[in-house]
Amino acid sequence: MIPVKQPSLRRRFLSSLLLPALALALVLTFGGSFVINRIVEAIHDRLLDGSLLAIAERLAVDDGEVTVDLPQVALGMLESQAHDSIYYSVSVGGKPITGYNDLPLEPASAILGQPIHWDDAYRGNPVRIAAVKRRVFGIDQPVTVAVAETRTARDQLQYQMLRDLAIVEILLLLVVGLLAWFAVERGLQPLADLSEQIDDRGIGGSSELRALELARVPREALAPAQAINSLFERLGLATELLRRFTADASHQMRTPLAALRTHLDLLKRNLPSTEAGGQALAEVNNAVLRLERLITQLLTLARADEGALAPLQSQRFDLVAKLAAILVQRTPDAVARNIDLHYVAAEESLMVSSDDLLVGEMLGNVIDNAIRYGGEGGTIIVRIASSAGKARIEVEDDGPGIAISERERVFDRFYRISRRNNPQGSGLGLAIVRALSEQLGADVVLGDGKELRGLCVTISLDLASNETGDARPWACSAR
């Protein structure tokens, strides 16, 4: 399944703020470039006009010929750091009088006495040309004066102004982005606080189902927060009902079973002994024992599921002593199947902080499975030691073991491996172990035994904070 990328409010808010700002910056860029171009052209055109009029004012007629006394200032005012080239021409009726004879003439739309400007090319370079027509006393035709300037200074000034505009816009966008980030963070802080409250009540937190505090929840998030409070309330009620059911079922189901077993014992003693009757009573007794075990396992699994919704009752206890007590309780079952039960403790005491009852249920189910499936007349070895800050328990039997391909599936509820002459069971033992280990934060690994040929179940629990491991080698392999 392809993971779906969750939408982000922070990204949406930031994009809603920054995209319009970026669009506005682009509009300002295009508008600014247009305005800058007009300003630069107007400034330089005024200089061209000044030079043009300085030349036109010095026009005169001598013996019917147009003369011009070109003043030094006329072209000097156009000098710049860009070292542009300056060209001029004076002509009458298209006939050159002085200057650059091949300089382009003015457009036909020129108006007498009014300077005009246009862009053209001269000697392979783009130029800006200004021209004016003047009437001079003594000749019939108007005199045309033109001044041209290359565009280097204009282009440099325009580039500098556009660059400065871009720098200002970039800095402005950075400031807007920074302010938008802080504004969004501040605006989303109540949602972050609400999320933290929910996490504190989650499965990974304290698992407390107390209501969320809504005083600082924004109006926009109030409805879902109230819905979560309602859900917590209903979940708390469901947890309480499950707790009551587990307690009631534990008593109500076991009481009639105990009475049934008692009456079966009385029947065995008082009824005449016949082969058929004895066999029938034995089958009924075995069915009662299986039913009792199934009910016990179902109740244990219900308590494990219930525990996932409630905080652990953690206390400090000695795991070595706990395991020894569990083995003493299971010894009669091992003796009934003629199984040798060996206990190897590498440490005298290993203190852990966990739920005493749930740890006992988990270890008891692992040992029960080994007794039930390890093979009659076989051997079971139970080891406990510490390593790298963890208590490690191994339960190894000499039964048929579990194939690698089946080792994950056996943790599923009611899953049983099909074997010839396999003892009857419910398929809940390892499912209970997995459910309890997840709640306790323990690791459960199925592997091959080293000393025995069967299955080795390894359980690792964190030691209490002041306990240290001695890094002992382990016998079982998780191949």
C-alpha cells in the first residue's frame, strides 16, 4: 500500500501567505522595470535635449551658407563613466553641413521646433538619437540638428536600479517569510498544545482517559476536541465494563467448573467401576480440564487487551524469585508428563520494575507451552541471567520445535500447527505471550535450542535502573 502524505496546516498557511507575496513581488518587478526604464530614458533624453539645443542655438547663416559654432559644453554634458560614444550632425533638406554625414535622419513625423527621440543602430551599436528642426534666418529650408549617444550608460544605470530593486524585494520576501513563519507557529501553538494533551493520554503515554483541558483550545478546534473528550468518556466506560466482565467471568465461569470437577470425583468414587463408565468419566474430566484452561486463557487475553487501555501497575520485584515460584507451581504438570524440569539461575537476584501479575502470566504461558508441546518424558531447561541492562529468560524444550516459516504465525490467536499426535490446545498460549510482551515492553524471540533439539523461547526485560548486566553468553540461537 502506497503511504498517503498527510496534509499540513503549517504548509497550507505558509503557502497562503507567501504565494500572494511572491505574486505581488513579481508584479512589482515587472512594473518596476517599466518605471525604471521610463525614468532612465527620461533622464538621459533630457541630457540629449540639452546638448541638442546648445548646438541649435549656435546656428547661423554666412553668405547663404549655414554655419555652426559648436560649443565645447554641447557634447561635454553627455560624458559619463561608461564612456559612451557621442555623434552629431547638422543638415539642411537632407544635405549634410557638418558632423557625421551617415547619422540616421529623423522620422518623417518630426514637428518643427520640437525635439524628438528614437532608438536606432549606428556603426553596429544601438544608439539613442535626439533631433530637432529649426528655422534659421537667411535660408528657406529648416535646419535639422541631431545628436546620438550609445546606450552603455543607460543600460548600466537601468541594470543597477533593477538589481537594487531585486535585492530589496528578496529581503522583503525573507522578512515576510520569517514573520509569516512566526505568525503561523504562534497561531498553531494551541493546536500543538492540544496534540500534546492527546499524546499524553495515548497508548504510548500515561494511558489516562481524563478529559482534555479546553480552556486554551481555539474556537476552530473546539468541536473535534469535544468529540475526543466524548470518545474518552465512552472509552473509559467501555474499559470499566470490560474490567467488570473479566472479574465477573473469572468468578462465575470457574465456580461451576470447580463444582463439576468435584461431582466427577464423587462419581468416580461412588459409581460401580466399569470400563465404559470409567472411559466416559475420563473423557468428561479431560473436556472439563480443557474448558477450564481455555476459559483461563481467554480471561488472560481479555486482561491483556484491557491492560492496553489502562496504565501498568508497575512495581519493583525480584525476577529470579518470581520465575522460581512459577516453576514450583508448574512442577506437578511436568511430573504428570514425566518431564525433567531444570532451572539454571546465573544470578541470585535480578530486580525489574514492571507489572508483577502480567509478567507472571507471560512466563507461566511460555512454561505451560513447553510442558504441553515439549514431548512426554522429555526435558525442559529454564535459564535466567542478565546482559547489557536486560534480564533474559530462556525456556528450551526437546519437542518437535517450530519451523522458521511458522514462527511468526504462531503468535496469531487460535493458530495451531498441524502435527500428528499433537496434544490438544486452544492456540492462545503464544498469542497471550505476544500481547503481554507488547504491553510490558518485553522482547520475545523464538529460536532453536542448543542443548536440546526443540524450541527455545527467549524473553528479555529491562532491569531496574540500578541493576547492571554481566554480558553472559547465551545458549539459544534465533536462526
